[in-house]
Amino acid sequence: MTQSTLESRLHDLEVDGFTILHDAIDEDFRLKILNRIREIEEQTLRPLQDGELESDSSFYRIGGILEADPLFWDIPLHPDVLPIVEGVLGPDFLLSQVSGIDLKPHCKNIQPLHPDDALIGVVRPHPIPIGCTALWCITDFRRETGGTRVLPGSHKLTDIDVAWGSDETNEIPGLIQPEVKGGGIIVFDHAMFHGGGDNHSDQWRLGVQCSYHAGWLRPSNNHFLSIPRGHVAKYPERLAELLGYKTYNDVFGTITVPGTHHDSASTFRPPRDALDPV
């Protein structure tokens, strides 16, 4: 990505709260993700439990995919996404979660508009962005398939009641439903109002939600407990850093080694050292 393209993407996020990277996913990689997630669905979400009906839910959520297969390790490390995220959140941002969201055919459960940071007690509009998501469109996102609806500029709203919970009419002024072919990525500010649509088609609509947070904010997923340290030691170094095995501003998140002198250089060690014997 050129510097001018990056600046254009960041301008889109500043003004509209989102930007779209068309044809950003290698086609072979896209198909591998599609096929592997469908395999995981068959292994973990089917057969249904006693008394459970397919119609009981409108989508499948596939969490913990970093542990499910090394194939998914490259998703949080996309070379065109990371510079955008860093431009929004600063250099010490963290990975919040990675999960698949597979919308069922003919589902009628439109998702109310919402921001992803509603539970974080920071005044709106935020003085600085606190999170953003790269939504990987593994299949086509269209109106017919329940593509994500977005409200441009809503990340700057002071009164969240203006859009909160608005859902079924699609008549909110300014609300759009971008069409993104499989292989595109929608990057959006967590403060922007958005929501999935109704899938009226005969096809499943698969996306992968890859969310990032500012380094000072606790991620949605507790990676330290959900991914064994021995496994993280095998991850690419940049991915381990995104999981929290790095410091924030070179100070916060260090390891204190018991028994060392308080002014010793070895007293405070980077969290990456936790993957090796202390």
C-alpha cells in the first residue's frame, strides 16, 4: 500500500468511520478460509443438540479460530490492514478477537444498529479512537445476503440514542448497505453504528470479524487464558505481540522478576519473555 493510499484510507475512517478494501484477500486464501470454517462448523456445531432446531438461530459464530488452525494466523497480520489500524489506534494496539460469523440462508433476524464500544465508559465522540474492526468478506456481502449496514459519520455522534437500536426499516437517513464481493475487507471504527442485514438469499453469508483495540484497553477475548503459552511460542512474533506479549509505551505490561534489585535492568522484562523460561 502506498503512503497516499494509506492516507486516503485514514481520511475515509476519520470522515465516514469506515473504508473498504476491495479484492484485498488472495483468492486461494479466501477459499481455504471458507472451506476450513465450514469444516469447523460441521465438526463443532453439527449435529444439533437434543431439542435444538436449526431455526433456533440465524447465524453461526465460530470463535477461537487462531487455535483451530494455523491457517488463520495470517488474518490479523494482513499487510494492508495493519498500517490502517496503526494509523487509527497508534503503534501499541492489540488484537481483541477473531471469529467467523456465518449468516444462515433466509434468516429474518436483522441486527439492530449498534457501536462495538457501547460498553466502554468513554464520552462520545471519543477524543481518540479506541477500537476498529477489519471485517473480512469471505462470501459476497450484498443486500440480498444480509451485508453489513453502516451509518457513515455516526462515530461522531454525541447522542447514541439517535441511532441506537434502529433496525427493521432501513429508512434511517444516511444508512447504506455497501456491496462487497468475497475477497474484500471493510475496516470500521468501533464507534460507528452498524449491523448485519437479513439474508434473503439461498446462500450462507460468511465473514470473519478481526477486531483490534487500543493498547490501554482490555480485549474482548482473554488470550492469556484461552491460548496456552506454549502454543503462542509457535506463533509469528507479530501475532504474539498483538495478543499482548509486548509492552504499552514501553512501560505497561512488563514482567517483574522476583528477587531482583529494584533498579536492575533485569527487574522488568518484556512480556514476550514469558514464552521462554524466566
